[in-house]
Amino acid sequence: MAWEKELEEKKKRESLAEQMGGDEKVARQHGRGKMDVRQRIHKMADPGSFREIGKLAGKVFYGPDGELEDFKPANFLFGRADINRRPVVLTGDDFTVRGGAADAAIWRKAVLAEQMAHEYKLPLIRLIDGTGGGGSVKMLEDMGLTYVPYLPGWEHVVKNLDSVPVVALALGSVAGLGAARVAASHYSVMVRGMSHIFTAGPAVVAAIGENLDKEALGGADIHGRNGTVDDVVNTEEEAFEAAKRFLSYLPSCAGSLPPRGETTDGVERRDESLLDAVPEDRRAAYSMRKILNTVMDRGSLMEIGRMWGRSSITALARLNGWPVAVIASDPSFMGGSWSADGARKVERFVKLANTFSLPVVHFVDNPGFMIGLEAEKAATIRFGVEALNGIYKSTVPWASVIIRKAYGVGGAAMSDHSRFQYRFAWPSGDWGSLPLEGGIEVAYKAELEKAEDPAAALAEIKARLDKVRSPFRTAEAFMVEDVIDPRDTRPLLCEFADLAQGKMAVGQ
């Protein structure tokens, strides 16, 4: 058979590549409770869909006769795969080959993976385990010189963030460039107890007098709460499923419309529980998440970044099968006031919606930006304004449902008022430049001082103001478009989602 010898050599090299770092190092990886990179890729991809690119790349050892003696594969794998029957670029770090360090890497593979995603408009998934770059002191001695740092291919990383969905799963201890590759994504996940993220690891940090183990320095509970990553899960399998679910809401690239999901949930469904969802006592908290789960297609709500910026809720969901981006305040945490972190979270999420043509639904219960010394130290107004600016720059269709409070500049951040307001208010709506409760005694100080019974006078004033603050008074002046029965929220938002698709299909 023609080329039989060459084809046999190809099989031999591929077989050696599949051995990764060798039996001992692969066993060590499994002994840590971690899958090896090839197991991860086949768990992530649809069965049989992964086609590896560059499998023959690596460090080769030849004998005196020029024949192949041994082969050490590159510690970065990538290729084309399907996720839920949609094509993607799938990449993975092989920690069994020098812990993913640069001195075992072939830069062109990582660069080409990023280029493939950008040029073919395919989602990119990074399975990250190791430094993903950076070498060792020994490598520098072998080279005989040091070098000015640079990041080959980073220009493609930047382009991808504006053009295709990028998912990063931290599946081990990642530092330096590996950590940067986790952060340079639209959706990132850590596995509790397995994943760690560092600018520099414990051994390096010890030099500045901080003696911390991996978990204390860069564990999932740290980075899940500071916004470095979006989600924290308990197993690698959960991380894979989270990535698949995230991608199911997004188009393959910017400029395309998100795919419609299957749903058996009726558009006209009116849930009676919504009538009692918001208590009449304006100071009482309630579950915003319960409202979201009730209004959206059943089982479709996927919250992003639940552990950080907790006064703000950001989630992906579906309405009549159409993917939408959901923003809400959580009245059970700081009363729903936007903190600095909450505002940062909203700004980032609105950018995601704009990039990938997701209509936004905003459930409003915002008493304003956080106040007090800690809020001032956190530069809340700075980040709040940046979130507000992001909302005003948004180009996707936007719907707002005022559930309860909307006060001040934070409350005004519900939408861009200069656009058509696809907006509804519940009868529980309560808005203004500031909460009435905070200013009655000051505004009516003279009247109260003259009253024979100040307590009765105050009660009478509050009763008068309660009539003024009725949402129907605002609707009379057409300063809110409609006050609705809470049970009508789902049908009206499904109508919005349908119209939004038509709007985006003909250009925004």
C-alpha cells in the first residue's frame, strides 16, 4: 500500500500524543480527583464530534539513525467540536506535561485556536489547568537570556471578546497568563476545592510575607465573591454542564440572533401567586427570584454571578423560547440598593446583552445607590454612573417592569428614557426623587411643631401623601405607560420578546 510506512508512523505519533505526560503523571492527575485533558474534552463535546488540530505537535527525540525514539506532546490541545449539535472551538491545557508551563508549549497552537474562533465565528471554550504560559527560572538559564514579556496572540483574545462567546473553566490551580485567560471571557467557572486563581501563587506571595495556602489565597469562595469568575460549582461535570447551558442562550457570533429554545410553557400563563409576591408593607422584603422564575419560561432562568454584587441579579432566561437577558434588584440584600459591585455586575451584563443581541428585561426595585461611608469608599457613584452609561448606550430592545421602588439616579437607571419605553408598573410601584419616609418630618417640621397632637398630624400627612404617591396618579400624567395586574406580566413580556426578535431581524 502506498505510503504505508508514513501512515504507520503517523499512528505511532498519535498514540504517543494520547499518552500525554506519561502514565505516572496522568495517574497523579487522576489521584488529585481531576480528569486529564482528553477526558475533559470528550466530556465537554458531543460524542464523537471532536476533531483535534495539531495532534502531532510536540517535542521529538530522535536516535542516532534519525528514527523517532520518543515524543512529548505539546501541553495545549484544541480542535473543532460540537456542543449541543452546534460547532465550537474547544481547547484544553494538559497539566501532565510540565504543569502547563510555557517551556512545554507551542505558542502557535493557542494563537491558532483563538484565530479559528474569530475567523470562523465560532464560540470558544477554554479548559484551563496550569499557568497557561510563563516558564521557569531553569528555562531562562537554558535559554541563556531573559526577555521582555509579551503575549503572542493576545490581540485575538481581545477580538474574540467583541465577536464570539468565550467560556473559560478553571479546572485546577491557574496563575499568571492562565488566570488572565480565565478572566478574559464572557462566562467563567471555578470548581470548589479544585480550582484556584492567582496573579502569583503561594510560593511567590510568601516573598512579601504572606504565608497562605492555595485555598486561602485564591480559592473559589474568594473569586466567586469578588467578580473574577461568574459561577462556582462542585464538580468538573457541573462545570461542563454550566458552560453548555450558558452557550445555549447565545448566538454563535455577534451580529447573529440567539437561537430560540423549545418550550411548552404557555404564553398566556397567569400565575396567581404573583398577586401576593410583593407585601403591602413597603419595608418588608420578598423573593425577587421567585417572581423571575414564575414569569420566565419554566426552568429557563440561569443566574450569572450570584455570589458577588448581590444587591443586583443578572440572569439569562427565555420568554416563549426566546433568550433574554434579565436584570433585577434583590430587595432581600441591602434593600436592593445598587452597590459598587452590583453596578459593575450590571454594566458587564448589559455589555454581554449588547454584544450578542439579547433583549433586556429589567425588573426594577431600586431604592437608589448605596449610601454611607463604606459606599463612598467603594466609589459607588463612579461605578453606578458607568452602569447608567452602559444602559443608555444599549442598542438592544429593552423592557422594564417596575415591581416596587425606583428612587433617584439609581432608579432612573431602569432604562434609557429617550427611547420608546416598553414599560409596565405593578400596583406596588413606588417612585420619586427620594423616599417620602425619609423627608416627611423635615419637610413638614413647622406644621408638626404647631400641631396640638404631632403624632396625629404626622399620621394625617402620611395619609395625604399615600394618595399622592399612588402609581395611578403617575399614570394619569402618562409618566408611566401602564399599571398592570401582576398576573399579566408574563403574557406582556412574551409579547415584548416576540416583537424584539422582529426588530432585531431587520436591524437595530
